[in-house]
Amino acid sequence: MPKVPVQFTLNGEEKAEFVDSGATLLKALRDKIGDHSPKGGCHQGTCGACSVLVDGELKLSCLVLAETCQGASVTTAAGLAENGVLHPLQRAFIDGFAAQCGFCTPGMLMAAKSLLDRVPNPTRDDVVEAISGNICRCTGYEPIIQAVLTAARANSQNAA
């Protein structure tokens, strides 16, 4: 398989790698760069565990070719914390017991981050819609929904 160069910003850091032509962003992130926060669940775009933000847009990294991310800004769950301080979503997930096995958590966090970036004060229905592409087999979703709403309230209080 021929190698192709790809350069992008990952969680604020410039990255440059040679990847197999046709390799997914998920494979590049996990195998080449070492960011294991996106999970490889179904590898078919149906579970959401591999969700990342590419130039601020929620994407399933198992379906995105790494070479199409040339010059892009990619954010994974590993990039949410800043200077050792958890993002309000991460804090709310921990405090609200929204992660059980944790496999879906990175994708849920990224779907929630995408929502809060667009809709700072979402309704419960907004949250349900935003995370609908992510499958969780443990929580029953309610703790996740409540954690996202809690993080939204925390963000709006910090902004005031």
C-alpha cells in the first residue's frame, strides 16, 4: 500500500505522518499518532464511538480518510481538557456517573461538545438528538443526557 503524507492539527498540536493511502482517520489517530481516545467499535459508522471534530464538525473517524484531513484541525476527547483541567463535559460525566464501561464515552463527549458549540443552552430534546448517533450499552442514556445538560448550565454560569 503506498504511503501518503498528511499534516493536520490534533488537539492544538501540529502532526505530520505518512499513512497508508485509504487509511481511515481512526487508524491514523490510534496506530500512527497514539491518540487512543477515539474507539474503534463497529468500523461502519453506526456506533459513534470513534466520533471526533474535524474543523469543528462532528465526524465518524472510521469513515473519514486520513488524507482528506490535510490542513484540518482535529479534536478528540483527549484534547478537551486544557492545562490539566477537565472540560465541563468531562467533569459532568464523572460527577453524574455518565460513564460505566467507558467505551462510548469519547464519542458521546464529542457529540455533546459539537452540540454545545452550536447550542450553548440545549433542551433535553436537543441533547437526545445530538447523541442519537452514539450507541451506549450500559447507562440507559439518562445519566449522559443529564451530564450534558449539567455541563451546559455550568458553561452558561461561567459565561455570566
